[in-house]
Amino acid sequence: MTLQIRHLRLAVLMRSVSSLSRAASELGITQPTASRLLDEIERNIGVAVIERSARGSKLTPTGEAFVAHALQTLASFDALVDPDRWQQRELTLAYAWGGLESTLTDAVRRWHQNLPHGRCRLRQHDDPRRSLESGAVDLALIRGAVDSPMLSSCTLYVENRVVVLPVDSPLISLSSIERSQLQDLEAVVNVDSGTTGELWVGDPPQPQVTEVHGVDEWIVAIASHQQRFGVTPESTMSYYAHPRIVARPSNDLPDIPVCLAWRREDRRTMVQDFIALAKECA
């Protein structure tokens, strides 16, 4: 008798239950059938995988090793027969603004080269986290820590923050900026995304804050006033340029993680495959 997938599923189930009758019930088979399947496993591999006693049944050390390999086989089999792997479907990924960098764009390029996954569409959203939580997209690129209980995430890379100044700023002659040098200026914060006012909690004292909506409004607000500044991930300024602003590195502003996030309960093959691909490209 050649071992089949049902043999493996029974062996794996025996790791978490101590009763053969309970295992049989969860698999929708009779106890005699479950007992026969276990006997067939042991005859095929030549050693005992189950130790039976008055207190129930448990895996032997050899059985534990067998189950570890069975889990790998079942994962490969389940992925093989998952319709998401073979049907042409669109994967949607939300981001807030430019500066995606090569990590994500390389992942998308490789994804499209590896059909039949289906297409991956990048969509700009004001709030990628909320779009992901609502189910409007499958994945989201989020700058900063992902603290939502609905989401899981991995850090793809870390970006330096820069200080963005108008060309006539009193700090323009400095080659790098410390946070304490900003406290007498006015911080422009894009409330839709980007660096928030929380960066200024604690010492030194928080500067005056002007809130705007969107990157374009953020850039214009900084450029239009000598006493203003903004803080943003370094890559932002490679996508947005304005003749009246410049970016300066910072000595003590914390770096910002760039995270790929997905809904915690989403175990679809295409989502998990893209996560693995993005990690490879990071």
C-alpha cells in the first residue's frame, strides 16, 4: 500500500490530539479506518509512529520526525492545488507616495515574469493602512511601525530621514541638521501620510506645527515661508523637486522602517508568495 495524502493528514493530526477516535472524527472517517491508516504508515516506513496506552495515543520520537516531514509535504501539496496559484488574478498593493525604491519595484517585475501568478497593480492611496484593513487592497507599503491588530508586517528596509528647508532658511548654510536646531521654526506636517507630529514629543520642545493635506501642498507650504521646514524619508526628495526647497541630512532624527503589510488572517497563496518575493528582493 503506497502512502497517500490522507495518511499524512492523520499523522499530523495525531500531534495535537491524544485520541485516535477524536482524530478520526475530525477527518470524517471511522476509528477502524484511522487505525488501519496508521498501520499502513508503520508498515511502509518499518517503524512505529504511535505509542498506544490506556491514557490514549501519542507520537513516538520517530513519529514526531515523520510528522515534521509530512508537514512540509502537505504544505507543498496544498499550495499545488490552491486555485489562487493557477488562476489569473490581480494582486493589489497600496502605497502613499513616491519613493518605492528598487526593493518593491524589483519584486513587482519578478512577479510579472513568473506567471501564472497574475498581475500586481500598484495603487496610490492616501492611507494605505486603512485601505488594507478595509479589504480594498491585498497588501500595503507602510512607512513607520505597523501597530494595527488586524495586520501583520515585515520590514523591507530602513530609510534615513532628511530635513527639507526653503532656500532662504536661517539653517541653509548647515550641511546637516540636529533636531534641537529646529525648535524655533515651524514644522509642516502632511496629515495624510509621512512624518507626523509625534516625532516632536519630548525634548527638545515641540516646534509650531502647520498641518497640510498631500505632498504637493506640503512642498509648497515649506517653499513659501522662510521659517518653515519638513521632515521626510530620504527617497521622497528623489521623486519630488521644487526650485525653492533643499534637503539636508540629519544627525539625530530616527530612521524610519518601510514595511510590507497584509491582513493577519489572509493566507492566500498569491499573497504569501508576494511577501516571500519581496523579502528576497529586500
